Amino acid sequence: MSRARARALRFAAAAALLAGPMLAGAQPALRLERTLEAARPPMPMPMPIPTAAEETPLALRPSAALPERAPPTPAPPAPAPTQPLIVSLVVNQVGRGERFARLTADGRVLLRHEDLREIAAVPEATPRSRIEGEDYVDARAISTAASFDERTLTLDLRLPAASFPRQVFDLGSRRAPAELTDPPASALVAYRLGYWGTDRDTGGTLTLTADANLAWRHWLLRNRSLHAHTRDGTDTSRLETQLVRDDLANLRRLTLGDFVTPALALGASVPLAGISLAKAYLLSPYLVRYPTVGYQGLAESPSQVDFYVGNTLISRQQVGPGPFDIRNFSFFGGRRDVRVVIRDALGRERTLSYPFYFATEGLAAGLHDYAYQAGWLREAPAATRGAYGEAAYSAFHQYGLDGSWTLGARLEGTARLASGGGDVFYRSESLGSFALHASASRDRDAGTNGSAASLSHAFQRGDFSSFLVWQRYSRGYTVLHPGSSPVVLPEQDASASLGYTTALGSFGLALTRLVLRGEAPRRTANLSWSLPLSRSLAFNSYVRREWSEQGDTQVFVGLQYTPSARQNATLSHLHESSGSRTTSAQWSTQIPQGEGTAYALSLQRQQGAGGSTSLVAPRLLWNGRHATVAAEASHIAGGGQEGTTALSVTLDGALVATGGQATLTRAVADSFAIVQTDPPMEGIRVYENSQEVGRTDAAGRILLTHIAAYATNQTTIEHKDVPIDYAIDKLHQSFAVPARSGRIVPFAITRVRGYTGAFVRRVAGARVVLEHQLVVVRAGGRSYELPTGRGGEFYGENLPPGRHPAVVRIDGSACEFFLDVPDSPDTMVSLGDVMTCDAR
């Protein structure tokens, strides 16, 4: 509906109200009532309770769905006559815009059924009136309270909160940018060239590590190799070759080639070559996979929901009227007192407090974690050049039953041995988290059976924390291993630790007991204490006692000094009961994220029964645009021997290519991105996640080497470095890339070019200026609005050169013409008088 018609209808309605005409026969003059109905009081807000992850067995359920009713009777004809009008609709204190309505003779306001369905559920049995081919509903029939202001034509309704659609706020599943849905093809070839030798060597050792990656869509082909050269010859080892497919929709990773099985309790992590299908939560870094807090409730009016941990506000959500569901509120630190405060539009508050234990063990309700792998065992690649052995398999699967229990199973083995068992994780709000693992094994070659068990418990509340773990392996228990030599497992292993933080510092106590088969138990105790002395100075110490055949006691004290975010210094002393004393000092700077240098200097002096030795080890690192160079030297002297000097030098870099561009760069930790200005501009500062990484080169680009795969990365350019006669389309860009791949991040910079002139037309042969009109020009797939002022003058910016269609409405009629924009290098271009239409 046009604004003109809306104004006309408002005027007609207002005139009818003031004049008070008879609408039908002998009906009295129309009288509007301020309150149409107030029969039912507002529904009270139910008390919500916490939920956990996706399944909420104890959670407050939303109000029951409306019961099924009989089919609606045919819509009766509307009371005649009715007055059309435009009303400003307000529902539960939320403005819903202007709506078309009908006013009856008895003061009832009828709203279109389709308009109401867009806002809230309308029961099927609600009576309807058919007017001019559309269904209308009496506002009183669906509301608990309604009022109409005849002066402002505002209809204020109060609907049951349960009739609104459910609002879901997920605090733990931020999606990656849309660009990740179709990542471009890219190549990344990383290398590390190194040299290591001493003054006593004749040649030293040269090494080259190569990592080649080709990425297309969500496929990645990768190969890593190691080459070492000494005076005795050259040795080459293929570390791994694999083809990886990432399934973002299901968070799964398929690997063909070389991989390593996951390290699980009572199991083994071994290299295999074959096929692997595994759950990959790393593909969605912001997904919370552990049990979290949730909250469900009903809001009668716009409300604010605050989450507090203790007295600290952690999260705030604005919710509209109706049922709402806030999911996956996560925190850290074990048992915490969570408080939820709901404040409605009138300032009324409702508070709910309850304890919740935040733990990283176990899975949220309904989530799975698994890996199914099969292939051939692989010997140590560096030692045997990647020889393959017998066929093997490895599998595990875990499932979160609810917010408390997680169950799992594990199985691994070959044709000659098998090992497997079950896992149970339990999370208690008051007792902490528990984990129980049990396993059995069978070795056909040795003809032995075995069993193993593990039990652990973790608890943290406020400044107190504790951890207990106990493991036991029977004599015949075995796990998957490459080669013929089985893994040596202890008979029993137990440890316990306690931690407590006070105003006097943080205290810790750790006890361990290890029993190796055929040996006496080894017991250790470690007591630690750390105390921050100031914002930049901290004290650390520990006393460690070992009871074994060769018992020993160690006493350590140290100071850590951090004068700035980039500098760090440490000074420590270690005294052992054997008589050895070691004093160390180190000064270092943080490695820059972009271009720059870092250095470190280590000094150490050790005294013992054999005399004293000293160590001096300086290190220097330089992050250049095309490579990273690091050099380290160490000199050891004393101990009755001649001093020895060692030197190592490394050169780290990569060749990357994507989007038709290729460049050399320094070492790439994970993925990369190429920032490109269009047109190319040199010397513009670029920031990666708020840290400056360098300036663009002559081609207007700079390469970002610290991009986290699948995460949302942000890059910014410094607008002060862009000439004043240029405009920047966007200063900030958010993007994501898959693992070991990259993309181009463009920044459009447009030179500001102004166009002036005057729009005129002919009327009966006379020149007439177009004053106070809006001319719309279509050019380059977008619209440019050029408003005119006195004398028909206009000003526009950055119109593309060429002949473009334009339109202006004059006296209700469209005037179409063409605007010719010249290709001029000038900053300000005058187009003179532009003729639009000839009105005859």
C-alpha cells in the first residue's frame, strides 16, 4: 500500500471520527472505546530452570500447544458497513508497523488474518469475517487485553506469550563466514632448510623439510618429506602422504593415506596407512561440544536476560515477547554458581540461581565423537623410510546421553592381537567429573589374555582444584603397536594433585606412585608455591622428593619478570641433594606476528662433583617478507674438558598461490591469506586480528601467515595511509579458509571523482530547471541517487564512465533519459546542463 493511500485512509478515518456520521440506518453516532477488552489478566511468567546442551530433561517446557479444535465455521459476512483505516499496531509493547484494518459500527477493530499470522499463532476456531475477498479477525478474539487510541489511530494488543514463535539464541555455534562454503583452489609449498654443526665437526648436517599442499574446494592433497645430508651421504624419508576431504555439514573428515590413530585411555596411538573416517569438531571451532547451561522461558513483553557467573556478568540477550530458548552458555573453572536475571520492559526482575559444573570431559546431549580407521601399520618413517607392516584397525565411538552421562567403546588390533573396552564419563553438579575405562586384550601369538582399568576424578570450585587418576595393567595386557617389540606397560600407576589459591599465592601438592613390573615402587611428591609480587614480577618455587633406589630431593626457586607484552626475563636456581646446583638466566622477546626481529640470550652455570660448566646460548630470529631466518649458537665450557661451540641456522619459508597470484613468504603456521588492494597501493598498513603485520608492497598486497583454519579471521587496513582523494569500500574484512590453504581478501579503493551540473527540461520550447527532484541513474549494476537543488543543480560521486539510463518523476509521470558520463582524470568534472525530457 502506498504512503499516499495510507495518508488518505487516515484522513478519512479521522474525518469520520470528528463528524460522527451514522454508519447504518438508525445506529447511533460511532464512538471509539479506549479499552476493547480487559477480561483476562496477563499470563504470569513461568519459572524457567537450567537446561543442558541440546536435550533438557529437567528444563521448563514451553506452554502446551493449543488443543485441536473443530474446523472453523464458514466466515460470516462482516457487519455492514465497516470503515477502512490504517492503524499503528503495537503487540506486547513491540511496534509492528502500520496495518490495514476495518472499524465496525460498535467500535470493534478487525485486522487481516494474514497480518496476524505473521506475528503470532491464530487459533483455527477464531471467528473470521469475509470483507472484499479477505479474512478479518476481531482483535478482541485473540488478545487478553486490547485498547485503541482514536487520536493517534494506535491499536495496542496483549497476546498470550505462548502464541508467539519460539526464539532460539545459540551462544556456542557461531558460523564461519559464507566465503567458506566455496573456498578457492590454492597451493602451499612450505620448506625448512637447516644446518647444524660444531667446531669439532668437519661437515655438519644439512636438512630440508618439505610440505606440499594442494587444496580444491574441501579436498586437500598433502605430502611431507625429510631430506638429510652428511658427509656419509644423503638420506630421504617420506613422512606422510594423504588425501583429506572435510565435510563441513556433518563435521566429518575422510583421510586416505597416512595418519595417526587417536591416543585414548588404555589404548595406543600408532601410525597407519589406509582409510580414516572421523568426527572433526575442529571444522567448527566455535561449536561447544561439552555440556553447557541452557535456559527456557516465556516473556510477556520485551525482556533482557543476563547470565552471571558469581557476580560477574558474562552474557546478555534481548528477547521479544513469547517463548525463548537460550542454549550453550559455557564457561570454565569447574563448579560455578550461575545466576539468570530476567528484566522486562517495566523493570520487573525475576532471578534464578543454581550450581553448574563446567567440564571438558564428556559430550553434550546427542553429540557423537568417533574415528573408524583401517590400514597397515607403519614403522617409524624417519628410521625405515616408511615401511609398512601387517594390516590393522582402530575404532572408537562415544555418545552423549544427556548433560551428565557419556558412554563409549574402543577396539583396536590386527589378525594376531585385539584390544578393546568401554568408557563411561559422568558429570555431577556437586561432585565434579568422573571417568571410568575398562579394557581386555588377546594376543594369539603369545597365547595370553590381559585386562586393564583406569579411574579418574576431577573437581574444581573457586580457588580449589583436585585431580585423581589410577591405572592398572595385568601381565598379559597388550595394545596395538608396530613392529615385533610390544609396548612396555606399568603394573600400576596412580597420582593425585591438589591446588589452592589464596592471597599468599597459589599452592600445589602432587603425589605419584609408579610400579613397573619386577621393580620396587617409585614414589614422588611435589610441593609448589607461586606468588605474583607485582604486575610484572612473579615468584615461583617447588620442592620435589623422589623415593626410589636412587632417591633425590630438588629445590627450585625462580623469578619471572615481564616488563612489557613483548619482553620476558627469568632467573632461577635448582639445588639437588646429589650436590648438583644449576643457576639459569634468560632474556627473550616475543616473536612478532608480522615482520620484525626477536632475540633470546640464555646463560647457565652448573656445579657438581665433576666441577662446574657454563653455557652461553644467544639466538636471533628475523621475520622478513619472504622468509624467516633464525640463528642460534651455544658454547659449553668447563667440566675439565675443552669448550665446544655449536651453531644452527634455519631458513623457513613458503611458496603460496591462489586466485591467479603466487608469491614467496615466510613460514606459514596453518593457513594463509593474501590482502590485495584494488587498485594496487603501496605502503598501506595491514592488521591481522588487531595486530599490525606490515605494509602492502608495490603490487598492493601483503601475505598473512598466521591464519587459523576454519576460524573467523579479521583483517583491517589503515585508512590514514590511503590518499585523501580515495574512498575505501570496507575497512574490515572477515573470512575463513580450510586447513593448509588460502584465499585472496580484496579491499576496493576508489578514487573520489565528483560530477556537477544541472538537470533541465523543455516545456513548450522553453528551458525549465528541475528543482528539488530526485534523479535515479542506473550504472554498473547499481543505482545512484542525484537530488537536485536550486537551479536544478546536482552533485554525484564515482559515477562510472559511459552512457547510463536515468529516470525522474515529474508530476506523477516518469521522465526517462540517458546521462553521459565522460572518462576524465580530473577530480571534479562538470557535466553542464543535462536535458531530461521535452514536455509538449
